[in-house]
Amino acid sequence: MSPTERLAQLFSDFPGIGRRQARRFVYFLLSKDRTFLKELASTLQNIQDEVLQCQHCYRFYTKDKSSSPLCPICADEHTDHTIMLVIEKDVDFENIKKTDTHAGRYFVLGGSVPILEQDPTKKIRALELIAETKRAAKDDGLKEIIVALSANPEGENTTQYLKKTLEPLADKLGIKISVLGRGLSTGTELEYSDSDTLAHALKNRG
Amino acid sequence: MSPTERLAQLFSDFPGIGRRQARRFVYFLLSKDRTFLKELASTLQNIQDEVLQCQHCYRFYTKDKSSSPLCPICADEHTDHTIMLVIEKDVDFENIKKTDTHAGRYFVLGGSVPILEQDPTKKIRALELIAETKRAAKDDGLKEIIVALSANPEGENTTQYLKKTLEPLADKLGIKISVLGRGLSTGTELEYSDSDTLAHALKNRG
Amino acid sequence: MSPTERLAQLFSDFPGIGRRQARRFVYFLLSKDRTFLKELASTLQNIQDEVLQCQHCYRFYTKDKSSSPLCPICADEHTDHTIMLVIEKDVDFENIKKTDTHAGRYFVLGGSVPILEQDPTKKIRALELIAETKRAAKDDGLKEIIVALSANPEGENTTQYLKKTLEPLADKLGIKISVLGRGLSTGTELEYSDSDTLAHALKNRG
Amino acid sequence: MSPTERLAQLFSDFPGIGRRQARRFVYFLLSKDRTFLKELASTLQNIQDEVLQCQHCYRFYTKDKSSSPLCPICADEHTDHTIMLVIEKDVDFENIKKTDTHAGRYFVLGGSVPILEQDPTKKIRALELIAETKRAAKDDGLKEIIVALSANPEGENTTQYLKKTLEPLADKLGIKISVLGRGLSTGTELEYSDSDTLAHALKNRG
């Protein structure tokens, strides 16, 4: 295979990128000057050397001179370590952070559990979450786990699995498990709302 | 103007119908057999004679032999008359009804209040709502008003206006005013949620 | 069934209108004042009385004082009666007319022939087209039939059927059968063109 | 700036990629194993070394052992070198090739001329096209130049500019300049066609 074809193939593995757009990326790179290509290749190298994964929450973070094995949020004493927000992936972290309403820490599951999945521990860091819950309860006084997953079937399946898995431990350790509130999302017109959302919105009225 | 042009003009007043589709409607009617056209015209006549507007909630309903000036829900003694759900328009009623989670009565505002509107009473039945609130408090023991409007700017503006308008009266009469819960709507993926919705979902977690 | 339900049912037969929008139409009419409803009903009546179908081209047209059994274009001596443009439906006529590039007459098929249809004469005015071709050849010196149908599978199937059906007669009468040109339509970006369109555009280059 | 932020910035320069998707790419790469990242970086290196630009048609092609300064099509004696198809960019080449209707050679403009552009030679290889036309007329007996650009305003502006620029030379050398045919593209429904397309389709009927 020629390097252009191989490159198109690699790009078509990128999320949301089909064969056609992968080829456009290749032609885009060919038409750019060499500086761009060089910087792209060297930045990819740097990523391998300078990005670490937090030993508590599994988020990716950039290595700094402190050489801490923890991400800035897990290492920060101003973080409210008694509340742990469980998210599917790193991008979700940025979205939650932007809301400025969560002062606690995070935990990245690394995926979600498809309906009918036999072995969820292959898809998400369920065992790691249990271990970290135990550690955080002991070391940090963990009080609440917020399961913050998508409101679609796979997200809800994952939420159910986590609740079932964590509850015995949480009960024993006095940790509350909560989930994101359901209702009308911003911009929703009542006329086009589904029954499920409306039922939640009515029940959670306030 | 020819009758076909006039008909197209009338159809283009219909919600969501542009000039092009209005003309398609006309050609559709021309190509149908005369029976269809006749029944359409006569059903339009019937509507004028047989559909009434409820004197309590302003919903449209079909006249029956009881000749009640109230719609079936307002006339029904099994309805929970202590809870009144305020909606923008008749279609919203059907959506709420499908959820099977509201056992109370309704009130149709007949519109919403645009931002910067000088005289909201021209756009919605605000005065009628106050009168009906007084009557229902006295006659039916009204306890709660649920303002169930869209979560978009115009809906939220209307909700604010209603709260401000109703609160003095509601306080005096011991009526609670509530609004639909905000949060993730069904199907929402966390990654594509806006900050406002996420902030609500976090605050309303449970 | 109540008149509102019946009306919603009739509207849901309209082209492109689902059950939900049909109900919105009903509520829209209920909320309009009675004048609108009355005029809509009476215009529907007028349509039945004042719209005729042309005996040559089958287009619908509004009756005028001339009481001609022909539409204004078929009755007009300035029309080029030697060229007949065959279209699927009345709306197509307006689109072609707007281009100002066809000075001839029309013929409305009234439908198209689905792939695998056993009896095309049930779907389109094929027999009427043959009769009209004979009449127009004799009376008006018809020289060309332009088959102006959609470039989708059903349109192309109809074109093939018409060509096969008309050719023996057209050959005998010295009438040319042509079809609309294929190639890039306005706004087409080369990068997103399908192979078939590009092949036509290359072949028809000029 | 951290390497992850820098990488997201580089990706957001890619065609059709916004800031959000650029970040998703970064997280995608972080979650992949190191082999993928390594191969991506090394393939980017290879591209720099192994991809050349054809000296006749300006297409990119992969270097092979022949070390020809010409792309496989320009170097191939089975190519019809008397017909040159002018395209905007490399991707268009693949689309045309798939149609299997052009046996000739290509020329890549490298861009298009925006309306009101003062100096088109900065946007496209206009001077290179003139030089190559002279060379090909002399060496290869060039007979026809097919200008194969998009049917949108910028594409048509570029076509007009090329025609005006090439015509004196083409006339002198006996070279025909043609453009892609216009008309209904595959899948077009007559009802939704614009006037311009319909006018072309009628004029180019056959």
C-alpha cells in the first residue's frame, strides 16, 4: 500500500471520519507546506512522551515539572475530594468543567456498556472504579458518587450496571450514589418533546 | 384572483406551510375525486358548529348531547381539580396526556410572550388565568399551578411573566407555583449537551 | 369520530403531512376566527365549480367567460403547437414556465410508472397521450415530443416506457422524441458528484 | 501550550474539522495504543519523502523505482495525451477516474478563483496551465481542453477566467476548449429543480 493510501486508512479510523474525508485530509496535508507536516509528526511524538494518565481518575494530563502521578484536579487540595463524578470519556470532563457547577473530582470510565454485553468489565473501568471508591472512602472521605452518563439506551444501561455494582459497597461505606437530573433540556419545545422527557419533567417539577 | 390562487394563499397561512407546498395542496385536491373535496368542505362546516371552547380551561372540545359548557376533563369529577397545568396551546395537551402522569386539569394560555413584549395580555390569556385561579381556589380547592412551557427563550420569558403575575395571588390563596423540571432529555448524549442543560442536570441530580 | 378527528384524518392525506402536523392544522383552524374557516370552506366549493381540466393537455385551469374547453395555453394561437412537453404533474408546469425557455404546449401524465408496474396505463395517461399525439399531428403539425420527467428511477422508468410506447407512432408520423439533458445541475460541486452525473456531464460537454 | 492543545489546534486546521472534533481526535489518539500513534507519525514522515508532484499535471503521486518525474498517467503511453481535463483539486481526479469515461490526461489547478479576485494567478496555476498547454500542443499534439469545474458561482467564475485566458492561445494552436454538460443530475426531481438547471436541461435535450 502507498503511504498516501495507508495514511487515508489511518485517518478513516478517526471518530466520525469516513473514507472520503480521510482522503481529503491526505490531500490537504500534501498541499500544505512541509513545516505543517513536520510539526504534526513531532507533536504526535511529544504526545507519547508528555501525556500521562492519572492514577486516581484515569484522565489524561500533560506531564509537568512536579512529576506528580496524579492529574492537576486529583492533586489539588482545593478540589472537593468527597464528591466523585463518573464520566464516560475525557471530552465529557471539559463539558462538565465549563458549567462551573462541580467542585469535586472525576473518574473516567473509558467507555460504556452496550445492552446485552456479557462482560462489562471489558468495556469500562468497573473494577478500577470499585478499587478507587474504596481508596477514596478511606483516604479522602468520599461521600457521593455522581454517575453522569448520557441519557440514551447505552448510557442508561451503563448507569444501571454501575448502580447495581456499586450499591453494596456504597451502602457499607455510607456513600450516596446519584444520577444526573432528567427533564427539559435547554431549547426544548414542549410540542416536540417525547413522552419520557415530559414525564420526567413533570415528576421533577419544582 | 382565481379560486386556485386564493386557496393556495389560504393554505400558505397554515403553520409550517410555504407557498410551494400550498400550491401542491391545491393540485392534490384537484386531482382527488370530488367526494374528498366535498367531505373536506363539510367537515370544515361541522367544526364551526360542533366545536366549543371550555369556559374554565379554554381547550377546544367537541359538543356532545350533555351540552356542558365545560370540556370533558373540567367536567369530570375524577379529575384532580386541585392541580392546574398551564400550557401554551391545545397540541401540548395531547402530549402531556400521553405521558399518563398528570391526573389534574389544564389551562390553555393561547400563546406565549415574546421577549420585550409591551402588553403580554394581548398575547396570552393572563387575565383569564387570574380569574380562573380565583374561581378554582374558591370552588375546587386549587393547590398547585404547574407552568408547563417550552424551555426556549420565549417560553422562559412567559414563565417568568406568569410567576411574577401570579405570585401575589398564589401566596394569598396558599397555592404553590411550580415549573417543569430541567435536565437531560431522553436521548441526550453528554458530549453534545450545552452548559446550561448540564448545570441543571447536576443541580437536579437525585 | 369527532369532526376534529375526521378533519385531522383528511389533512393527513395531504402530500407530505403526517398525523402530528394534521392535528396542528386543526388546532390552527380552531384558533383562527370564523371568517377564515368560512372562506376556506367556500373557496373549496368554488374550486369544484370553476376549475376545469383541459381536453388536450389535461392541465387544470380556471373557467373564464370564454367557456373554452381548452386551457389558455392550448387555446392560444401564439403557442408553438408543434412542440409538446410531457410532464408528470401540474406543479411541474409552473416550474418549466418560469424558465421562459419553452414556447410550446404541454401534456400532463398525471403520475409516473413504478418499477415492475404491470399495467402502466393505470398510473399514467398513456392511452390519452397516444390519442392526443395523433390528434395534434393531424390538426397542429406536431413535430417534437419532449419527455420532461425526473431523473430518478421511477422517472426514468416512465421515460423508457413512454419512448417504447410512442416510438412506432412517432416514427410513422415523423415526430421526434427527446428527453431532458443530463449533466451538472446548478450548484453542484464536482467533489460531491456521483459517477453517473459526471459521466453524463463529460459525454454532454460542449 | 501543551502538546494536546497544540495537536487539537493543528487538527482544527484540517478541512471540515472544528475545535470540538479536533479535541475528540486528540482524545481518540490518547486512548489508542502506542502502535497506532507511532504508525501515524511515521506515515506522515514517509509522505514527505515518497510523494512527488507531477511536472506536467501537478497531481501528487507516490515515487516508485522508475524515479519518473511524471505521474503514472502522464507517463503512460496508453493515455490519450490529446485530451487534457482541467480539475480544481486532486480529489476530483479520483471522482472522474471512477466514471471510466475519460481516457485522457489531467491538469490540477490547485484552487479556484473567487468572484472579484484581483490576481487569479495567485489562486490557481493559470500560468502553469498556459505553459503546459504550449508544451503539450508541441510534444503531444494536444487537441482539446475540458474545463471540469464545479457548477457553483466560484467554479463558473474560474471557468470564465480560464476560457478568456486560454482562448487566444487555443485558437492559434487549434485546440478546442469545452466545459462539462449542464442539466438534470442523477436523482433530481423535476418539482424541486431550479429554473437555471431546467433551462439547461431543456436546451441540452437530446
